[in-house]
Amino acid sequence: GQSCCSIERVYVHESLYSDFLDRAHQVISGYNLGDPTTEVDMGPMAQPQAIEFLEGQVKDAQERGARVLCGGSKVGDERARFFAPTLIADCDHSMEVMREESFGP
């Protein structure tokens, strides 16, 4: 099964924002995706429609001015249910990703 207890949103004081993004990017970019029965950080998405939903949230955020610093898209072939661990910056509450549960990396 999947764990949905990960952090989705972090509010960071502007004086720490740039440093936080740099460090978060380093950590998130290092995650390994793959077969959850092996030594990986993240396995596939449980629901097939999750990929399309996540792509929609990322697209909405970008169209409203957010920056995708890493991830933000499907990983693998058309049958794969992997979505890259994603870091989105400069979000506001007009964006779906800030108002709706993502259930994704």
C-alpha cells in the first residue's frame, strides 16, 4: 500500500526561502523510484488516474505563476505509475495544488 502521511505544503519565512528551496531540491532530487520490494524511496502510484490528476495540478500551478524546481511529471513508459517527486515554488492559494489533496510525491 501507499503511505499518504508525507508533507505536501511548507510555509517558509522569506528570509529562509531561497536556502530552504536549495536544500529541499537536493533531498527531493535524490529520491529513487522503483519496485517497492527493493531498496527504493518511492514506489508506483496506487491509482491509475493519479498521474493525470497530479499533472493537472502541476499545470494549473505553472499557469498561475508557480515554478517547478524538480519533478512534476510522469516517469517511465505509458504503463508505469510513477510520478517524479516534485518541488513547486512560489505557490499561492489560487492554485489547485494549494487547495486540494494531491496524494502524490
